[in-house]
Amino acid sequence: MKIGIKVIPRSSREEIVKTDGGYLVRVKAQPKEGKANEAVIKLVAEHFGVARSEVRITSGLSGRNKIVEIRT
């Protein structure tokens, strides 16, 4: 399954909110050295109840808008 997400780094809380076009993901991590991407993978895995190894960012590694693939 592929989903579109918009990431908000340096947020005061971590959460996933469903929107009309996909998901809004807020993470506390800074967008440096892949820390925000790792936090996104962890949060998405927890939200969908899969292992972190089953979640992969397929597009948008350096941007806020990303495509995430979840293997089930």
C-alpha cells in the first residue's frame, strides 16, 4: 500500500492525522541527517501496526511531501 504524507518536522508533538489527500505527520525530530525521515518511518509503522522494516519512503526523501510504501 502506498500513501501520500506531508511531514511537519520540529513539531511539539508526534502524531498522524488523516486528511483528504493523505496523511499529515508531525514529528519532533529535526530534518537533518535523516532524523525526521527515521521518525516518520517509526511513527507510520506504529500507526499501521507493522514492523519498521515494512515501511519505506519511496519518494520525497529531502522534501516535506513524501510517498510511503507499507508492505503488509
